[in-house]
Amino acid sequence: MRRQQPDATAWSEAPDPVLALAQGELAFYERVRDSARLWYRVSELGALATSSATVVAAGLHAPAWLTAIIAGGALFFTGFRQVFAHGPRYVLAAQSRETLRRAVNRYRLLPEADRDETARRELLAAVEQVGDEELRQWVEQRSRATVGGADPTGGPALP
């Protein structure tokens, strides 16, 4: 997933910088998850609709040019789905977001007086763990795609 460069002063100057950092990461994963979910649905429905329409057009003896255009659309959606891999990206972003959401909730449920250095370290560790896990999964998928020639999820590894 491509990550926008965070504004270093935005979270570091907040009253609770670790919480602000975690909330910024949470917002990032929510945006990525929502975008990937939308594109996943578009590509899957497009592939389904054009594949089905190709069969129907051929069955109805539609002109060859029309059947070819519809089949080209099906091929486009299949390639789009494989190149951008919105399905795996959606799953990864949803997992990351959920992990961070729970960590932020645990932290925010603590009374202000109990949000000490230990609690902040735990929240920061959760933020870093999510980033590490995302990187690990990306590297693992890239390695599988490079070694095996294809990603077992049906698309290429996440960029």
C-alpha cells in the first residue's frame, strides 16, 4: 500500500503524541480499506458482468464485433483485478485497521491518570507491530510471486 508521508509536526506536537500517531495510522488504514473495498467490488462485478454478457452475446449470435468488445471488457477486468489486487489489499488494510482500533480503544479506555509511559509504550508497540506485520506480509507475498511466478491469492503481491 502506498502511504502518504505523515506531517511530522501534526502528531508530534499534539498533547498526546502517541495517541495522535495511532489515530493518524488508523485513519490511513480506514481510507485504504474503504478504497480497496470499493475497487474490489467494482472489479469483481465488472468481471462478472462482462464475462456473463460475453456468453449471452455469443449465445444470441450477436455480431462478432460486439462479442469481441464485451470479451475485451472481461479481459480488462481480469487484468485490472490481478494487477491491482484490491481483494488482498482490502483484507490487509482491514486487519491492520482492526488491530489499531483495538489498541487505541484500550488506551482511550484508561483513565487520563493511568495513561503513563507504560501505556504509551504499549500503544506505540501496537502501531509498530501493525507496520511490521504489513511489511512482513508484503515481503512474503512478493517472495511467493517471485519464486512461484504467481500469488496464491489469485493476484500479484501487494505493491
